[in-house]
Amino acid sequence: MVKLDKLNIEFDCYKETPYFQVNSKQRIRFGMEDLNITLIKKIIEDVFNEKENISVIFVSEYIVNNKRFSSKSKIGKIIDIKKWHENIVIDEVSGEGAVYVTIKNLERYDIIKYCSKIFKGHNEAYISFFTDESLVYVSSDVIDIISNNVNKITSLKENYSEKYNKYYDNNI
């Protein structure tokens, strides 16, 4: 587990996704089936500013019986990886865990490119893009946006009222 303090999120591939760690006023979910490439680009542009310092965190390897196995996400084929920081988390009892990689100083375009590739069926990773204010979690099923700026989430819900998934909207 990696703690993203400013967002109060525990990024852990073995626990609930970031979406379920915050209340409904701090989150919005989009089902991939309701999106298209143009809409994905617009949503990401609404979440992150052009010059924001964006980071990504993802699982690069799983650890089973104290052996590391690649997650086979092939993120390096989508995002230019220059420097990264590994955070190895192992349960001492089971010997299982994960290697979480963090890369800083991404461009907003990297997120759009990654989300578009996942939309088209590329292998997914357990991954989130984040700043001090917002986080975007991406899977083959959903794009979740978390923010400690409630006004940003309110604005997104108003702007995309016909597109976002309201199933868990009232749950805390």
C-alpha cells in the first residue's frame, strides 16, 4: 500500500479502489462503454491543467512467494518512462505483495494517450494519475476521478450529467 497523503488515498491493488475511499462529493465515475476518445480527452483536460505537475503510480510487478512477476502492463510503450521510484510492499506473513512505481512530471497528453489505449483494448495496469488535488484511476471498465476540490467534482457532474455513472453516487 502506498499512501497518497494529500488526497487521503491508500493506493493498494489488494484493497478497494480509490473511488470507494472517498465520499460521493469527492468522486465521479465514467463507464468506458459510455465514452469515446474525444470525450476522454475533454474529461482529462477538465481535470488536469496543461502545466500541472502530474504523477502516475502503477503496479509494475506482483510478488508471490517472495518472487517478482511482471504485471505485463507495457506502460513503457505508451508513456515515455525516464525516472521512476519503486516502492516495494510485501506482507511478511504470506510473502506476497507488489512493486508500485511512481513517475513524476508527466504531460497531460500522456494521460489522454494512456486512457485512449485502454479504451481501445490495450492491457491495463492497476494505475492512477494524480496531483495534490486530483486523481484519475483508469481500468478497462471505468475512469474514476477523485478530488479534494469538491467544486471541481460538482462542475464535472454538471457538465457530464448525462454521461457519468450515478450507480454509487449517493453512497459514502
